[in-house]
Amino acid sequence: MLITTTPSVEGRPINQYCGVVAGEAILGANVFKDLFANIRDFVGGRSAAYEKELQKAREIALEEMQQRAAALGANAVVGVDLDYEVMGQGNGMMMVSASGTAVIID
């Protein structure tokens, strides 16, 4: 399945719009505790452990979105947007969401 942030796919006309699809992943508070426990991961202001968790959450959200598009019969998702939100009591959780338009292209 083709997934793109652009509103269309050059050279491949959209034959049918199937609907908006989304996928979400939420990182729990234990991720943040682990991050601060592993101070050695902080190099130049970056945390390798945190980046790995965000990458995993992004992949889960995109995979979920793709599965929902496939269930609608789509072979592509266009206009994909990724969002990151802090939530929960004391901002102890982070949500990664992916959304886009499921379409059928040539």
C-alpha cells in the first residue's frame, strides 16, 4: 500500500475516495521513567531510548491506519498527517496519531 503526505500521487489518478482513516499509539508513563533512569542515553540533548519509543509508536500508528484503509478496499492513503500529543494526568503519556484519506489509485 502506498502511503504519502501529498494530496495525490503523480501519474496515478485517484479513482475512488474510500474515506478518512486513522491509527493511534499511546506511550505509557513507564517509558518516561525509563528515559530519565537512563541518563547515559542523553547525548547532545537527544535521547536514543526516547527516539526509539517514538519511532515504534509512529510505526504502530501508520500500520493501524494502513490496515483500516485496506479494510475499506483502498490501495493507497494520501494526505497523511502525523500528530504528537502529550496527555494524561501530569502529562505522563504521549499519543502518536496518523490520519489520511484512503483511496483507490490506478
